[in-house]
Amino acid sequence: MVDATGLLNHLFVLEEHRKKGLGNIIELDLARKLIDCGNKVYKCVEFYNTPVIAGTQRSPLWSTAKNAEGTDLTYVFLVAARESAKD
């Protein structure tokens, strides 16, 4: 869930435990620990995860990175894999 650069990613809460604030508690605890170690904290959220995006936008603890025009930055992660040679 956390990499060496301070990226929070892939936080998952089982459906039966959602909307209880558990993800937020875990996220804030991990962020506090990273800050205590001197790291900056950031996270990636998929476009389709609208509940997390909405909660992040409401939170006074998070902000979004902006480009030169002042709009939110969007990062596209591309995974390239090479198939193994077939015998």
C-alpha cells in the first residue's frame, strides 16, 4: 500500500465494511507515519473510484497537483509486458 516515495495506493476495504470510515482511518494513519519519517505523501486514485475522489476533494488534508493552467494533473500508468518465447 505504500512505496518508498510516499505513494499510497491500492487501499481496499471489503464491501461489507465500506462506508464506516475504515479506509480513511488507515489512509490517515499511514500518511502520519510517512510524514513522521520525513516523507511527502501522495496517492493515486482510479477515475472510476468516485467515492474516494469525492472524499479526497472534501478533505482539508489533501490537495491535487495542478498543471500550469491550474487544472488537475492526470497521470496515466502504462504497464508493458513481454510474453515469454514459445517453444
